[in-house]
Amino acid sequence: MQEKLNEMIEQYKKAHKGALTLKSFGEDNLDLDDVKIEIQTASIFQEKKLIIFKNVLSLLKKESRFPGLLEEFQKSDDIIIFSEEKDFDEKNDSVKFLKKNAKSQEFNLLGGEKLKKWAKEEFLKFKKEISAEALDKLVSFAGNDLWQLSNDIKKLVNFQPEGRIEEKNIELLVKPTIELDIFRTIDAIAEKNKKRALFLIHKHLERGDSPVYLLSMINFQFRNLLIIKDLIEKHLPYYSILKTAKLHPFVVRKTYQQAGKFTFQEIKKIYRKIFQADLDIKTGKMSAETALDLLLTEF
């Protein structure tokens, strides 16, 4: 969705060179008085303005004046876009009005092979190749956020102008989008707080994240813990660990902090359980969500 929005903004910029009048309202700056002034004020360049509302429909219940502004929108010659990534009340009168009187387009999240195909085609635009292993890792890191994925692809292409993109490039340059909650989940596991670990994971499941993807992220982090813990036990200083681990600096810092909460044997034991959960999923012994839940309750 963000990619489509950026495409529309670029089209507007090309059509109105030298007379760019763009205004954006979001959750943090939605002031209906400002919106009304913006709608009623003509552009000094006599050009159509581009006014963007991002994730505001969920706030409509709190804004009783909004329905009145919709009539102002209808009279205006300006280009008005609502971009929504959050859930909103479909029965709200303002939402019904917009659906009836405006053009709408729904963007379904890509996943699985379709997401990989999209990413591969993006690399081909830059005449770059990526290994299958690197592509799997990139997709698992970025998830289905196409805007983030697009930015990561550009970063990888700029960093690696020659040769194929490999798995090591992904680990060095791409920061997993889901990692903060994964780090919190690992912390909960270290504290033997199964309830919190399950809560954090189910928060992502409810949002639509794939249980296989979540398991791959937990697997990735415990593999990192094995690497960092091994280097710590070899008494390497932090700057040497940062260089030797060949991981994103942020990941090294967070993993280094977590490594002190586990013994080396505990990490190996958990890593084996993750391997078994992955095997159970691949052999059809149990569903991915069941395997993930069972894994967390066994810690």
C-alpha cells in the first residue's frame, strides 16, 4: 500500500512541477480545524492540491465534525487520498459515504511464493541476482511489508554492486522488522515466563503473521545466541565479537545482552527443540501454530 501511495505522490509531483502543494494528516497531527482550512484555501499556484489522510478512519468515532467535512471534500477540486493500514468500523456513516462517493482499491498482503516472486522481480529491475537462500532470509526478515522490502533491496543493491546477493549480505545489512517482539519473547523464555512469551507470539498471529515465519525468527535468534555465547565463552572482547559474528550491529548488541541470561547448554537444548518443531511442521505431524505453541510451553 505504501508503495502505491508513493507512486501516486510521484505522479502528482511530475504533473505539477514547480507548484507542489502536498499536505498530509495522520494520527499524530489530525486537527479538523486545520483540515477545514486546508480544504477551503485555494492553492496560490491555482493547481490541485494533494491531501493525504493516513490511518485516520479508526479515529472517526472521536470526531463528530468529520461527516460535515466530507461535503467539503466533495465540493473540492483537490485530490484527496485516504490510506488505511489499520482496522476501522465499516458501518460508520463517514466510511459508508467514502465508499459510495470515492474510488477505492484494496491491497491484499503478499505471502509465500508470491512475495518471493515480487522481491526477485525487484532485484531484476536493478539487473541483480539473489541466491535462493538469501531470498528466503530477506523475505523472512522483512515480512510482507513491501515498502520495507523495497528499501532493503535498494540498500543491498547499493552495497553489493557486483556479483550475486548472498545470505551473508542479508544478515549484515537487513534488520528484521519483527525482531523487537522476538527479542522480548526470548527474554520471556529466559525468565521462564511462558504466559508472556505466548502473549507476544499470539499478538503477531492475530495480526496475520505466519507461524512458520515466527518460528523462523525464533530459530534465527537462538542460532545467533549460540554464535555469540560461544564467542563470549572464548573470552573475546565485544569489538571482536562484533566483527567475528558477521551480524547486523543491532542484532549483536541485543543478542550479547540476552546471552548472559542462558547457559550454553540451555541454548543448545532450546535450539534442538526448535529444530524438532520445524521438522514436525514439515512432516505434517502438526500444524505450524500448534508446533509453535507447544514449543513455547516446553521452555
